Amino acid sequence: MSGAGSRKASSRSEGMRVALFITCLADTLFPETGRATVRLLERLGHEVDFPEEQTCCGQMHFNSGYAREALPLVRRFVSAFGDAEVIVCPSGSCAAMVREGYERLAASEGDEALVAEVAEVAPRVLELSEFLVGRLGVEDVGAYYPHRVTYHPTCHSLRALRVGDAPLRLLRAVRGIDLVALPEAEECCGFGGTFAVKNADTSIAILSDKLQNVLSTRAEACTALDSSCLMHIGGGLSRQRAGVRAVHLAEILASTEASAA
Amino acid sequence: MSRVPFPEAARPALANPQLRRNLGHATRTIRAKRAGVVAELPDWEELREAGRALKERTLRHLDVYLEQLEAAVEAAGGHVHWARDADEANRIVAGLARDHGADEVVKVKSLASDEIELNEALAVAGVRAVETDLAELIIQLSDDRQSHILVPAIHRNRAEIRELFLRTLEVDELSDDPAELAEAARLHLRRAFLRARVGFSGANFGVAETGTVCVVESEGNGRMCTTLPPVLITLMGIEKVVPLWSDLEVFLQLLPRSSTGERMNPYTSLWTGVAEGDGPSEFHLVLLDNGRTDVLADEVGRQTLACIRCSACLNVCPVYARTGGHAYQSIYPGPIGAILTPQLAGLDEAGSLPYASSLCGACYEVCPVKIDIPQVLVHLRGKEVAARAASPARARLDPERAAMRSMAWVFADRTRYERAQKAARLGRRLDRLPGPLRGWTAARDLPTAPPQSFRDWWRAR
């Protein structure tokens, strides 16, 4: 990590051109996560580009055994983002799908040309906290969020991308926040894509332990890097009328004194 | 064993508070213990990589190492038998027991023998198998099934065990004190050890270079089985061979730390053929295939054969911790079972197991030989989907396949995708989803599509 000065949002004058990989889930169901990501990146002085040809990365298809159906989505992603210098995604699992899954998928379907294209574009995909802390070296993004918050590290950001404590570094620098540790944080929330419906009872059993841990922190909000896990955790909290919100990290980081007012 | 789908098989365990508590407590405890002893080793990651590489090389030249092992065992005075499948292996073992006029065999815990249902086959041949591992004995006496690779009776508590021993062992008085329970079992087993003409064991490792077989255990009962009876039969899966004696240096560090969370297991038995006046005078090694060469033929699936049966993956698995082992309906439960069982028994038989995972990756992270379990799970899902698609009648009536294909069609085109987003917004809020999706709304509210998608906002700003 470089000196304290470079960690200040205001001190980073050199803006980058960032292609936003929004994910189909955030685009359709959680647009505020996307808007927050744009506001945040622009506030930090970067230019955001949104390639409108993007749809879905194909993770659900691939992880459910439908690699053949996912293959056109890999091609689509590569052509939509081929030129981008850096591709930022507010989802650990979708970023991991491109970085880890794409090459494997293209290879398993025997498309060597696509394997080569994927090898070009995949390393340029970064999850939001990776981009901020790892690439830009920023921890204090100038956010203000006067709430009690607990952080759930999602499995793919933790174990596939290995984002480490980057999200916590960002959260610790948020003004007004009361950040509380989540017990057994590194346990899966039980979402797992189609697992949540195919093995609904087991998924809910895992979720119920996660919710107990979230509630034990008396946090107002549970945050994470993935809209999918948050949809699952938030869906459980909402069903219980728990009075705790599931909030994407981008939304916390995008909040400022001005927006909170 | 005829299997029911995993989601159905999991239900009784999920609804059993005592079981959930026992499993949660046991897996959390052993997980913490493992993490502690692993953290002590500065070269743990290098050890894992060494274990993985050794297994990979061994599997690549499995034929060579197995023949080396055979020659070395025979040179040391042992006999080697090759068993293509469970039937052949059972016939060999039962035949050897009968040849020696034995109506009883003392056994040290062996997963491979449970895989081939050896005890049942021996019973048919008029030979009684006596399990001597304490937990295995508990399972056998209560006519129960194992639920964990390392701790087969993890689902039982000591009050239940006291009641079982009072009913089945020759004891009049017994408390639920673990030491007293162990003593009752010890007295019972000691008689069996002294009686037995034939001992039986599995194998953790078989060294090709020297012909040495290695069994690791905690109780010492295994060593009784391998040293007291005049005849010893060992059943070993063909993937358990290691090339060199020095390779044990890696595995004997990886295994105990990963499985029991100990720096070293209490008993490590190593024997090479037979030795005059020391231990059994006759030794038979049965090498078991039973589907393993088919697993070896699958480029992605073959890493499953690197498994050293430590069970670390069970103890970190969020699914296993809630459902326990019985839901997997196999001697191999948990994440490793979810990839091994369908490959050994076939996807027709165990096609729901590769889906019994949230793909959280905790198993891969702790695996001492770096088996990428999530990768194999996804690979097997692909094979399961392909098998369903291969039958036109089944494929037509498959709602999941239809949904996946139509979603792929929508996502493959921007206009269709954007139209689908609009349609999602028009749909009213659903409290209960229909059909196969109803599991979502069983305990989770469904988000509603906001009036403006992200891309609509982007275009309008």
C-alpha cells in the first residue's frame, strides 16, 4: 500500500475509463446497485462506460450443467467487452465466472479460438472492491453511512477471487458507520444459484443459521459483494420482518453526507 | 442400495434438532482443531501441492505402480489378488476365510469393504465380520449406517451408546462415561481378537517400491487385527498405491492434520509381506477396481481418485453440517461423496448428488491433495444434464431443461433480453412461486423488479 495521501479519493486525479459489467441480476432487479457503482466511480474521477450489448455472463447455466447453453453467452461477453481496458463488476461470483469459469467452459466445449479470446479479456475483469483497493489503492472513498452494518464475505469473492479484507478496508474508512463483525462470517449463506431451489430445504437451513448470526450483531444492514447472495439473505430477513436490510457494498460506498440528507 | 433423491433424503435430518446440534457441534470442533494444527506448519501449502502432484503422477502411471506393488508384496511372501468389482472382491475374501475354516473375521475400519458390502457377503458365506473400530462396532451393533468417513457414529450421543451396549454386550452395569463405555467395548473386542483366525483390514497407502501396506488409526484395535490372527487379508482400492516409501513423508503429515486435527495419529501400522515369528504367517492383498478405472478415464473426474479419505471436506461443508451423512446414502458422504459416489455407482443411481452443494468452495480450500471438488461437481452436473437430454422422451418433458434453454435464448440477444426485463416489471408481485421454483418462496420473499432497469436509467441520464 502506498502512502496515506494516495488513499484519499480526492488526491487521485488520473481518471480511468472503466467498463461496467453490471450483471443481469443487478440490471433487472437491483438497479440501485448499478447506479451506486456509477456514482461512486464517477465521484472518484473515473469515466464509466456501459457496453449495452451485455446481458448475462452464463454462470447459472454453467454451474447447473448447461455449458452448451452458456457458450454463446461467453462469446457475447467477449465481444461486448473486448476493447475495454478495465472491466468492473459489482459481483464476486459473476467476476469469478469470467475469470475462472470462462476458460474452462470454452476449453470443455473445444473452442480453442474462444479460449484465446477469453485469456485476453478475463484478467481485465475486477470485482468492485478489488478494483478500488487492489488496482487503485483507494480505501477511503469519501463515503458517509451512519448505520450499524455487518459484512458477509460471499464465497466466490472470498475463495475464488480471494478479495481478502479489501471490502472491510473500504467499510472501515466509511464515516459514521458502526461496523460489527459477523460471527461465523466465512460460512456460506446457502444461496448457491439453482441450489436454492433444487435443494430448497437445505439452502434454507443454511440461511437460517446465517440469519441468526446476522441478527446477533444487532446490525441494521447486512452488506456483501453479491446481489445474488443478498437477494437470498434479504429475502429471508424480509420474510421474517426482521427489520434488517441487505445492502450491496456499492450502495454504502456511494452514500455521502449529501445523498444521506 | 436403491437411492432416493438427495433433497428428499435430507429432509429427516434437517427436521431433527438433536442431529443438527450434534453435527454442528462436532464439525465446528474438529474444524477448529484442524485449522490450529494446519496453521502450525509454515509449509502447509507446499505439502498440499506435493500431495496433489504425487497423486497425479501416480494416477498417470497407475498400471506401472500397481504391478510394482504386486511384485514387491509377493517378493516379501505375500499374495496379491486382483478384483474387478465388488462381487469378485467379496468372493476372494470369503473364499480365503472359508479356506482357513474361519467362521469369524475381525475387521479394522475399511471404507472399501463397506463400499463392496463385504460384511453382508461374508454373512451369506457363513462368516461373521466383527467390526473392531469403536464407532464401527456401535454402527454394527445397532444395525445402523455410518454417517461420516472418520467418525462413523457422529450422529450418536453417549446416552444412546450406553443403552446400546447394555442391550448388546455382556455387561450388567454401565454409565455414559466415555471411558467406561470404551472399557466395555474393549473387553468385548479383546475376546474376539484372541479367538480370530483371520484378520481383515483396509489400507491407507500401499508402497509400490517396498510392498509395504500402511494403516493409520487412533485406537490400536486395527493393529490387533493386523498382528494377532495368523491370516491377514487387506482390501485396497487401486488408487491407494504410492510410488515410494519416502512419499509417505508427505501423506503422513497431510492425513492426520486434515482428518483428526492431530499432528500425528496414535497408531501407524506398516507391514511388508510376512515375517517369520512376527505377526500373521499369511498375508493376502486384494486390489479393488470396482469402477475406479472408469473414473480414471474421465479427465476432469479423475482427480477424485487422489482422495486420501481424511474427511476434512465434510467438516467444512455447509450442506453436510445440516444434513449429516445419511442423506448421501453412500459410505462416502459429504462433498467427496457427492463426486465419488456418482462416478462409482453411476449418475443413474446417484444423479442428484452433484447438486447437493452450494459450490461455496470450502471443501477445495481444505482438501490436503487439492481436489477441485466444485469443478468436478459442475462437470458431473453437465454429464447428468447431457444424460437427461440424450433421452428424447425425457428431454421433452423436462421443465428445467426447457427453462434453461429459453433463458439462454433470451440472454443471447439484447432485444429479447430487454423485452424480458420489461415483462418482468409488468408481472405483479408473487408471494408464492409456482412449480419447481416454489422452494424459493418457502422461506424467502421475492424481490420485485423496480420500474426502471439499470440500463433504462443509464440511457435516460
